[in-house]
Amino acid sequence: MIKKYSKSILIHSFLILISFLSLFPFLWLISTALKGINENIFQYPPSFLPKFPTFDNFIGVWKQIPFLLYFLNSFIVAGFTVLLNLIFSSLAAYPLARMNFKGKNFIFSLILATIMIPFQAIMLPVYLIVLKLHLVDSYGFVPGYLGLILPFAVNAFGIFLMRQAFLAIPKEMEEAAFIDGCSIFNIWFKILMPMTAPTLAVLAIFTFIGSWGEFLWPSIVLTQKTLYTLPVGVNDLQGMFSANWRYIAAGSIISIIPIIIFFIIMQKYFVSGQNEGAVKG
């Protein structure tokens, strides 16, 4: 019994340590954002707790840059990216999971192989395509953001996740609907999609987090400050010769809040959706 409890204490202590190491950068960010101008954030030995906590940095960064505009820009980009990923990933996954055609497994293997290719390796050709299509700071159906949204409208991970979710649904339900006169599109939209809602929520969470925090691609594609997303806008606080790290820390914390809220709203689907994605291979 003592050995059992000792092992449990050891495991939980290790997990607590890992959790603290993961949270420490975020806690240090909060500490920096709460320190006033009279406190040295680069002192040695470092001081973790602010001596005189203040919210002046949060107020200052809100006045320094057009935060509401950057929030709106990020919501537009992240929202459309999530929506298109849910639609296109499920549309691509449906035939790979429920239909039989020649070369299906080979096509799926090619799709999975693209996961091994980092975006930085294809960034230049993608940028040239976006440039040739006049999507850099363009004004189309989604004003100014087509160049940010379209390259990330679908990905191999989303197709894989949705395919696994579709495979977990009994084929008899699909056959019964087909006998009742449902078209293939209606079967996909009215039967399979509602049944894979937890997996769709997981895909939405990952896509939203990735799109909201994306910095490299927007900083390359966007040239007008009025179109900046939040990560690019917060980075704009850093000048050529100086940087107000207190403002940058405060802006970073504000930009994280929507991700936390989105995850809290969707978390009830998160575990069940992950389990569904691992049922069949």
C-alpha cells in the first residue's frame, strides 16, 4: 500500500512540475504586464512578483494601437478559416471514408504525406501564387483577407480527423437514409455532420488557435496597417531601436483571452472528439 501511494505521489509531483514549467512563461508574461515604469523588468536576480501592481500597461497598450480594429481583423480571419476548414475537410473526408473507388488509399496516403512538409518550405511558392492572384491586401468577398484565409482553408490534419470520425459511424445508418430517399449530400450534411459534432469542435479549436496566433504569414502578406491581425499589431509595438516590453506583455495577454474563452466554450466536446478520431484506422 505504501509503495502504491509513493508511486502515485511521485507521478503527481512530476505532472505538477511539468504543468508549472508549461505555465511559467505565461505567468512571467502576466508579471511583466503588471509592473510599473519604476520597476526594472530586466533586473538580476529577477523579481517575479510586482512590488506595486498596476493596470496602466493594459490601458496604455489599448491607446497605443487600434486594438479593436486588430481584434476584428483577427476574428474575421480566424472565423472564416475555421468555417472553411470544417466544410472542406469534411467534404474531402467523406468519400475517403464512405465510398469505394480506385486509388482511394493512395490518395489518402498522399494527403497524409503533406503533414510532413513544413509550411516554411512551401511559403515562397504559396506567396507567389497569392501575389499572382492579386490577393495581397486585396478587396474581394472577404475584404483584404483572402490572402490570409485561402492558403489555410483546408489541411491534411482536418481531413484525417474527419475521416476517422466518419469511419466510426455505422454504415447501416447511411444505408437506411439512402433507402428513405436521402441524397448523398443530405446524408453528409443532415446525418453524418451532426453525429460528428464533437470532432468538428476539436477541429474548430485547433484551427482557431492556429489561425489566431499566426504571425509569420500575415506579416508577409499584409502591407496595410488597417488590415493587421492581432499578433502583427502587437509586434508593431516594437520599434527599430526600442521596445516597450510592458506594453507588449499586456497586449499579448489581451490577445490570448479570446483563445481561452473559445476553448472553455468548446471544451465539453474536446475529449470525446479526440476519442472519436482514434477509433478506426
